[in-house]
Amino acid sequence: MKKTNNSNKIAYISIIIIILTISHFGLVYAESTSDLQKEQGELDKKIEQTSTAIAGVKNKMTDTLSQINRLNVQINSYEDEISELSSKLAALTTEIEDKQENIEIQEKKYTEQNELLDKRMIALYESGTTSFLDMLLSSEGLADFISKYYLIEQLAEYDTELLRVIEEIRLQIQKEKEELEENKKDAEESKEALEIRTQALNRSVKDKGNLVNTLSAEEKTLEEQLEQFERDKREVQARLAAMSGGGTTVVISPSAAGYGPPLPGKSKSSITTGYYGYSGHTGVDFACSSGTSIISVKSGTVVISEAMKYANGSYRSYGEYVVVDHHDGTMTLYAHGLPGSRAVSVGQGVSQGQHIMQVGSTGNSTGPHLHFEVRIGGKPVNPTPYLP
């Protein structure tokens, strides 16, 4: 933990230097109260940015740990793709089997109908040159004429229907065979893609293993935390995907979503670590004082309200966190809350701006801040466009 303490000392010293430097310029150049207020605002902003710099596991990462973290994200991505490809391949295999079975059934029907048509043709041939007109003219009376006319009509309808059924079956078989070939082609492509992803996954796992072997004891502890965080994120993603029906598509644009801020008085300009702040960062961070009220960005229903902890009771990953379903295809996640500060429970309805938790530093965090995410179908998307 010596390296961590040194890092924290460096961060604190940096803050002191910033304060002393700006204070010095303030004393020399400040000519009015407004100047002092302006400089104070700039100082607050710099302190806030520095707070964000020490708020998060990323700041304890060495170059090797950063590489491992990127590989963790890559490995999870490959595993998700492999899972999707495997599911697609299984579905295609089932569909191919069903189509093959259906083709066999249709071909059997086609054979039966063709045999019926052959028998009908033989019967017509054996009847010689006798035509339907001859049959009608040979009628012995009106009743016999009507009876023969009705029989001829039925035979004509039967022939027409038989030909129609045979043609329908033929077209259906042709369509099924074309779809079968497409499915087989898709299955082959999925198999190739699956093989490529599996090879890439194996390479990444091997590269990660080589890097892990070079880590110090302290770094290995942190690496285990990062790996646990990735596992937890995937579990949360799977849970939220199940809740949303496996992949709900948002029907509104981010600008029309009607989101408010997740913290009172904050906006997207207050974000201190963005969505692409570092590899594997699935949301945005707002650095602020511990105990600050976290509020729901939109009305909805709480679907998760819990604390992620290790068996020994210490916090991990998201720490204290809450997820709200807004019933518009989007869900929002609020993480690293103050211990015991969650003010909402699963199934509870919340309104926009309602207090749900307090800012803390639980889980993968070394400083008070709010980690905020937007999820669609369980998967994280860039939350910045949704914020005011």
C-alpha cells in the first residue's frame, strides 16, 4: 500500500500547490471582489478536477495494470460476442433441422398429390374419347342431365384444386430449400466468426496471464478487484437485459428523453470523467462532496437497490448502487453511494428529482464521486447526450 499512499500524497501536494499558486496570483493581480470571486471559481474547478483524478481505481493503475484492464474489457467483449454467436448458431441449427423436416413432409405431400394426378390422368385416358359434352347429351332426362352436370362440375373443381395444391407445395418446397441454403450459409459464417472470436479470446487470455505473472503482490490485489468488477458488470448487464426483455430498443432520442441532472444543479458540463475516460468505463463520473444528494434523472421504478460486497463485508465494484427503469427503453444506474444511504427499495416508484442515495466512495473508488450510467437492453450507452 506504500505506492498508493505516495500517490495520494502527490495528489494532495498538487492540490496545495494549486491553492498556493492561485492564491499568490489572487493577491498580486486581484483588483476587485469580482476578480477574487472569478479566481475562487477557477480554484474550485481545479480542486474538483483534482478530486476526480484521485476518485477511481484507474489512478492506482500502473502501465501493466492498465494493459490488463484493457484486456479484461476485451475478454469480456469477446465472451459476450461468443455467447451471442453461440446462441445464434444454436437457433440456426434448430431452424435448419426444422426446415429439413418440413421439406421432407412437403415432398411426401407432393408425391401423394402427384400420384393422385397420375391416377386422374389414367382415368381420363381410359375413358377414351368420351367428352363431358357427350356425357351431357346422353342424359336420359332432366334429372340425369343435372346429376351429370353436377358430377362434371365436381370433377373439374377437383382437377383445378389438385393442380393448385401441387403447385403450392412445389413453390413451398422451393422457398424452404432457398431459406435452408441461406440458413446454412449464415451458420457457416457464424461458425467462422465464432472460431475467430475464440482464437482472439485465447490470445487475450494468454497475454493477460503473461502480464499478471509480472505483477507485484499489491498490483495483483488490485488486478483481482478489477477482474471482479468486470464480472459484476456482466452480471448486472445480464440482470437488466432480462428485466428489459433481452434488448428493448429505446423509442425516443436522447435529446427528447427528458432527463434531469443526477445531482442538484449539475449538468453534462459538470462531468469530470467521461464515458471514454478509461478502458472499461461504462458511465460518467461527477466528483463532489461526500453526502451530496443523488437524485433520479427521470420518473420510473427502482429495479435494483443493493450493495456489492465481498464475503468479508468490504465493498467491491459498484459498492452501494441503485438502478431505475424509466419505462421508455432506458434504465439509469447510480453507483458508489455512501454506506447505508440508499433511500429507495426495489419496486418503489420514484419521480424526477427524487432523492435516492447520497454520494460516497464505496466499491472501486478512492474518492467521493457519483458514477452514472444509462443502459438500454441491459447494455451501457454513452449517457452524456441524455443529460441536460
